[in-house]
Amino acid sequence: MDKAQAELVEPYGLEKVGAVVAGGARRQDSVAAGLKALPREASVVVVHDGVRPFVTAEMVSAVVGGAEEVGAAVTAVSAADTIKRVDGGVVVETLKRDGLFCVQTPQAFSRGVLAEALERAEAEGVVGTDEAALVERLGRPVRVVPGSRYNLKVTTPEDWALAEMVLRAEDDRRG
Amino acid sequence: MDKAQAELVEPYGLEKVGAVVAGGARRQDSVAAGLKALPREASVVVVHDGVRPFVTAEMVSAVVGGAEEVGAAVTAVSAADTIKRVDGGVVVETLKRDGLFCVQTPQAFSRGVLAEALERAEAEGVVGTDEAALVERLGRPVRVVPGSRYNLKVTTPEDWALAEMVLRAEDDRRG
């Protein structure tokens, strides 16, 4: 953590970083650790994947607005492709297409809602695909706000190449 | 159809185009019309979305090989995002993540399998998200072969901009 502070926060002058905390075994453990490190006055918590560099200020504002209004919000884009479930290289199910969305981050939560969702998941031994799923389990609403197809998750070499294309296009636009 | 012949097939010298046929009301109607126009000797049928310009020869070979072996094959990439079902701007369900794939085209079928799938769908009044779904209904296997994240569906202005980035990067690579 001191290393992150010394190699990232300080050299890049990231003045808004309040603390760098160690992650946990699962995504929700890392989020719980972050939640514990928040200052008392924080009322809305935004969770973002480090592998999504193309997040915009608009997305953050939209999820924060959603969290303030209904308690939780995620960014998403409608699923452009047909989604199927595959097992052993063979299709086992084609999902009904109505209302399918590809959910991204940022996701935002009112602090109390996120804390309750994480505690309940911990107590009941539930692992969520994302924190929003843990909130959904509580029967609470999760609003969907517009993400973007550019808001790529960069995890494979192919994603990296696509990310470079997006970056280059942004550079060109800026001149 | 004469217009397509005169404005596309001839000026671009597309010598492999056997016929241009009118589409139908639904995707499966268009595919059925194409199927009827095929020469008698065609044994494997490849279906491709006109809005996916980044198809590669490898993808076509892979789906054709799959169709020859098991009767049907689709290109797909694993779902990078969490998939949720949304209604009225609010999440109603988070899908279990195991084995979820985003299915693209090309999709390939042995001619008899596709004909049977389309006839059964017609007889039973079923509309499929894709032709593979109609084959799945028959209880027949549909193999999944690698597509690509570049194999974009270009339908929105945002898709168009992303497609331009991919094209520009390809041009740069070719020098």
C-alpha cells in the first residue's frame, strides 16, 4: 500500500485519493475493505473496475444521481448480441432478448444500502457477480443509467488492442 | 434486386454472388428466402449479419467446419460484462455468469438442419432471436467457435465511431 502511495498517488499528483487499502480474496471483500476506510461524511459510494479506463465524468454523475434517488445505480448498455449459455463448447440455452443489458462500472450506492448488502451477503455466504446483485437480493431497486460501448473492460490482449485504438482516436480528436 | 445487382455486385466485381434475393419481414423469413435461392449442390449454409463488417476468413472457416461436423455452429465471445435483465430502467435479474457468451455471426448450418429448423419454426409459429436458436429447439447441437471483440455490430452512431477506429488501426497496420 505504501508502494501504491509512492509509485502512483504521489508521482501523478492524485490529490483526491484519501487512502489506498489492500484488496480481499473476492471482489466484494475488496469493496468491503474500501467501505471501511471511507471518511464518516461519505454518503454515496462509487465502485469502479480498475480495468475500465474509459469511464467519463457523465457516467459518474449519472450513477451518483441514481444512488441518491433510489439507493443504487449501475451503468449499462443494451446487449447488442444474442446471449447464449454454453457448456462444453455447445449451446445449452438462448436467453430471451427482452431487456438484457451488459452492466459495467461505475456503480454507485448510498452508503447504508451498500453496507447492508455486503453484511447480508457475508452472513449468508453469498458471492455476488457485482455489488448491485447483492443489493438486488435485498429486494431494493437498482437503477440503470447509460454506460458506453467505449467503456471497455481491458483484460485480454484483444481488449488492449481495442483500447489502444480508442485512445489513438481520442488523441486525434484532441489534435 | 436489380438495383443491388447494378449498384453493388457489378461495380464492385463481386463474382461469388450467385443471387440477390428480397428479404422478408423477420430475420428468419429472409434466411428462408436465401435458402430457397441456393443452388442444389450447396450443402453448408452460412448466415451473416450485414451490419458486421469485420468478419474474417478464419471465422467463416471455423463455423463451416463446425456445421460439417455437428450440423450447426456459431461464432461467439465470452460475455465480459455482467448481464442483467432490466425493466422500466430498473434491474429485475442478474444472470448467473457461468458459460454466458455473446453470440455473433457468421453462423453455419448443414442445409438439411437449417431447412428443418426453419420449417418447424414456421409450422409452430416460433420466432427465433437467431437461426441457431431454431436449431436448438430441435434438440440438435450447436457448436460455439471463437468470434472476436472486433466483430462489431455497427448499428448506432457510437458503433460507427468504434468501427472507424478499428478500420483506421487496420489501415495503419497495413501501412
